[in-house]
Amino acid sequence: GDIMKFKDDVAFVKPTIFVAVPRIYNRIVEGVQKQFSEANTGIKGCLITNGTGSKLKNVQENGEYDSFFYDWLVFSKVKEKFGGRIRMMVTGSAPIKKDTFEFMKIIMSCPFYEGYGQT
């Protein structure tokens, strides 16, 4: 129930479907990008840079968000912070930024649906 413990609650519950408003997704993206920028040196930084670039290109060109190598090596750690079982994400109540939408697909490696304006 405490919003300050949101990450702990999500990791404990281990949801398979994650539904949230765009503001929550924006905060998640900001946090992950901050962690990525802190680890932006050496081999780890190279893997993060290449992984996000490769997956972003696949999302934009082919609509594919899976990459066995990068999902296993880089993005599995991010998914684990959310329980590791998320299979689908949904947002609504307000429009979401395109870069947030795409970045969430990349880091969570699952479909992401927007319900805003779909009534």
C-alpha cells in the first residue's frame, strides 16, 4: 500500500500482466536509464548500448522485441526487479510518450498495449 515501496511490492507479487498509468512507466524508464548510464563503461556499457540499439531497431522496423542474447545477458536483470514473470503490459488514462512505449518493450521483452482513446 505504500507508494514508496512500489518496486518491492511488484517484485513480491510477481505479476504476469502489468497495468499502470503512463506516469509509472515514465518513472520506470527514468530509473532504468539512470542505472544504464551509471554502468556505461567497459564491456557492460557496450552490451547495454548494443542491446538497446539492436532491440530498438527491431521494434521500430519489425515490431519484434525479443533478442535471446541481450534478453538473457542484459535485460533479464531488469525483468527480475519486476518479478521476472511479466508477459504483457497495458497502459491507459492518458497518452504515453512513444520513446517510453518503445523502451518498455525493449527492457521487458513483451507486448505493450495502450488503451487511451480506444473507447
